[in-house]
Amino acid sequence: MSIKTADNEAVVIREIEEVWSGGDLGVIDDLVAEDVVYHTPMMDMDGRDEYREMAEEVRKVFTDLEMNVEDVISSDDKVVVRYTTRGTHSGEMMGIEPTDEEIEMTGILIDRIEDGKIRERYDNADELGMFVQLGVVELPEMEYEE
């Protein structure tokens, strides 16, 4: 692995540990490009200010949020992380009152690093599973033929 690839991994892991698990939003300026583009299945965000607002909101909804890195794969300017997020739904989210339910959600990040900062992120998380755990979505029972 090249030094640059290792440096890129370090940026992403530090961002996960300090921003998402640690709640230190002050490091966003150091780790995230001003013109970052953040893609999720539900929405896209443009710019560091929107990124910071989203991080603040998530930290209000899940005040004890912990995000663990399970796997890291990287090449050149791309870093892929498989993660598990845990937390307690203690704040209002999308009109859903706090349930005090604990959630565990898995996901995959694909980050593109430019000049030592996250410039673009694709985040694909199991949000449906989270809503099921919160009790706001119920899945139908599956029937299997024998």
C-alpha cells in the first residue's frame, strides 16, 4: 500500500472516529472539503455546511451514536469502509418522536479523497432495517415453500 493510500485511509477513519463516534464536529473543517458532495439513497448534500448540519442533526437524534469500522479497502484516491452504527433513538427524526429504541445499522461508505480531505462520499446504509428496529415500519411475514 502506498503512503498516499494509507494517508487517505487515515483521513476517513479519523473522520468516522472523531465526527460520528466522538461527536467532534470541529474537525470537519480539517477532514472534509468545502465543496464536498455527499450522496445517499434518500438525498444528496452539497458543501461542508450542509454536511455539518446533517452531522449535527444525526448527533441530536442518536446522542450516544457509535460508528465502528469493520473493513477498509482502498486504492489510489478511493477508500471503501464497511461499518456498523449503534445508538439510541433519543431525538425527533423526520417527524418520528424519540422511541428510546437501540438500533444497529450496517452500511458502506465510498469516499474519494482530494488534497487530504473527503471530497465526495457515497453512503449506502440499511435505513429500512433502522426503521424496522424503531417500530415505525413493519415488514410482512415471509412464507417459504418446502
